[in-house]
Amino acid sequence: MPHVVSGKLKIVNVYDTSFELSGLDIFSNYSVDGVVFSSLAALQNALLPVIYTRNSLNFESDLPYYNQITKENGITNAGLKKTFLAGWEWLINNVQYINTGDIEITFPLASTGKQRLDRVVATNLNTFIRIPGAESISSPTADPRPDNTIDATFVLVTDSEVNEPTPPVIGDGKEDKVNKNQPNGYAGLDSFGKINFSQIPNLTTDNISEGVVNKYSTLSLVMSYVLTGVSFTVGTAITATDTVLSAFGKLQKQINDLITGKQVIDEQIEIIGNSNVLNAWSGKTVLFTANCTITVPATLNNQLNFPFIVYPGVTVTWSITSPFSWVAPPTPTVATADLVFGMFVRKLNSNTVSVNV
């Protein structure tokens, strides 16, 4: 295999590098098939198909990477289509390829509510192909890259949009070692494979700009949040597992129930025919002045209660609907010569109801 030292090259045994097949010499003193090359990199390109090859030859010098895009000539966008303009160049296994004409690829939209990450690769047939990713609700991933191809770009596709392609990586994509731990360079790793703490900036909300979507929860912002989605259907006790939104909903339901069920002094309702028990009767005096059947419906406010008076000569028959049941089934309330006074009560929020005369 080739071994480069200080800009010079020698060829050594891959299993025992101390066994030299050629001495260390400048590149211009080598030739392949009678051709002398103008640079060390060009010589390496010619040598690799002849001798043992590796994906990266990086001993004491940075040498070319043999699967890479070497020239990018642009991508145009038109709706669901991306066009890779003619003139891209790339290497696969150190063989150069080029698309001599424009390559148009269509990206179908994802299914409703889903998204997909499509991979576009350059092939050893001088063209580009799309490798569709699996659809998911969020965080889609690309499918594996096929053999004898290299990545050109990735495109995020939703159910309504084909996004811009990611910028292609030109060349080997490797950072120069002189940029390690330098401004605008890259952070090196410690002995545990982690970024050294000294390379991590002291980031706080004081020196990170607030985004457009993700906002800091300042007092003024929190106080301006609207209660979108609040529900007033549940009035049970608030617990530590409730959200702020659900807690507000429970409180309002409890207040509503108290308002609906409050006692109103000296307000009366006269009933002259068959009727359901109504929530509006709570706290009022109900006057039965004609024969009737009064039915407990399937739904009633919690703690509903009201006093009632049956006038002389009137019979009130009581009926009940599931899920409610009587504490003790009442007999028809009959007033003969005198008024009959009674009380209707739903016990708290239970399904038991009583009629007492």
C-alpha cells in the first residue's frame, strides 16, 4: 500500500509496513503505465486501482478520498421536481463519473399527516436516483445508501411540500486538522470521546436570541397565553397531575355548578302537567297544581334539590331514568284536603335520588 511522508511516497507491504516495496521518493519519479503525474494526489489516483486500496490514506499527509463529489453544478426546483443540472462530477471507487445532461427527479408528496426524508445518490451509471425514505409522523430517517453510490443531497417531503435539497458535500468533507479547537473550526474530543468542557460556550437565555416559534416563557408572555382547548365539562377535584389548562377548566365547571345550584329565596315554579325534573328547579319552590307524572331524566346537576308543594286534590306520580335510582321508591304523592309539603334531593354527585314528604 502507498505510504506518504512529508510529501514523498513509498510503497510498503500492507501486513508489515517495515517491508518496503519501493523507497521513499518524490512523486515525479514514479510513473504508472508510462505516465508521470503532475501531483502527488494524481499519482495516488492512478496507483490505487493497481495496488491495495483503502477508503482513506491518511498517515502523515492528507490524501484524496476516493468516493466523493468533486464538482457540483446546481439543482433547480419546480414544484415536485428537482433538476440536477448537467456537469456534476464525482468519484466512486476512484472512477470518475459525470452527468452530461440534466437529470430530473420527481418527489411525490407524503401521505396525509406524514413526512419522509428522501436520499438522492449519484451512481456509477452517470446519473442520479432517488431513494425514498419511510414515511412517519415526525423525525423521518433516510433509507440506507445503495452500494456503488455516493450521497448527493437529502430532501424532506411533507404531505404538502417538497423542501429545498440539503447542500451537497464537495470533496472529502474532512476538516483540516489546523482548525481543531480554533475559532470557526471544530471542537476536539477528550479521552472519553466527548467534547471537552473548555470548548463548550457558557450559553444562557441572556446571549441566545429568542426564536420566532420557540419563545422564552417570560412573565409577560405567560400572562398573554390564550386558553385554547380549555374544556368546562369536568368539575372533579384538581390534582397534581392536571395541566394548567385542565385545572382552569375544572375550576370554571365547579363555579358553574355552584351558580346553577344556588338557593334562590321565594322564587316559585308552577307545574300543571307532565314534566322532567329540570336543573332550573334547583333551589326554587315547585308548585304542583294539577295531576302529573314527574320523571327524573338521565342527567342532572350535582346536588340538585328543591322543595315542592302538592295542592289539594292533586296526585303527583314519580318516575326515574337510569343511571339514577331511588333511595326508597316513593309512592304517588296525593294531597287530599290539605297541602302536602315535600323535598326532592340528589345526593351530592351520586346517582341516588330521594323524595321526602
